[in-house]
Amino acid sequence: MQRCASGSKIQFPQYRYGGLGFRGHDDWDGKENCFYLTANGEADRIKGHATRARWCHVGGQTGGKWGGIGVLCHPGNFRFPQPMRIHPSEPFFNFAPSQTGDWEIKPGEDYVSRYRFVVTDGKPDAALLERLWRDYAHPPRVEVYAAE
């Protein structure tokens, strides 16, 4: 959660970064060593950059074995599905709501963003990531009724 520290608003200009970001393992550095897959099915990092998706998986090999991290974006987040910064050569990923224009946080208003990280062995499993996103976005609800 973020909020203004004073009585002045915080203004964010349109920019390709901003939001939640992370950098992958050093072994994933370089275009040939890092693999991306978005919820839209896009694996080309150039085509995937600046698109909007529910989740993105970033991965590669470390010690000769595949692994990765899926980042799930909550549907309650500002500008969901959020635009993504997918770096053209580095293992860097960023959900970046600032890509679609200027915005601000006003005094007395909280800015809340929610994300879930899913760390996996192996290459990305789109069906698994989609199921995990749905469970995160729309948790199953159970109701228990007392017997009469």
C-alpha cells in the first residue's frame, strides 16, 4: 500500500517502467537465456512488451535445469490487466500501469496493488498458471450449513 506522506498529491508521468518489477537470475541474462510467456500466449519478448496480461512467466536455465517465476496480477489492481515492461535482452519484468498514461495518488487515498509470485521447476505450464491466476483472482468459496 502506498499513500501520500504530506498534503500534496504524488504525480506519476507516463513511462515504460513503474509498478512491480523484478530481475531474474544472472544465468538468464541475454536474449537466448531468458524465456517469457504471457497469459495471452505470447512468448516473443518484443511482441509481449507493452501488452496487457493477467500473468507473465519469466524463466530460463540455472545449473542446466529449467525454472521460472510466474507473476500474477490481481484483477482489483489499477489499470488491470496492467501493461508489461518486458526487457528486450535482460531477464527483467515489470507490471507497469504508467505505460498507459499519467496518474496520481491523492492525499487521503490509498494505492493498493496485489500480486502473487509462483516459483516453478521446468518450463512454464500455461494451464497451471491460468488455473492459479483464477484461484487467486476469484478464490473458491465454501459455505457450510448446519443440519436441521
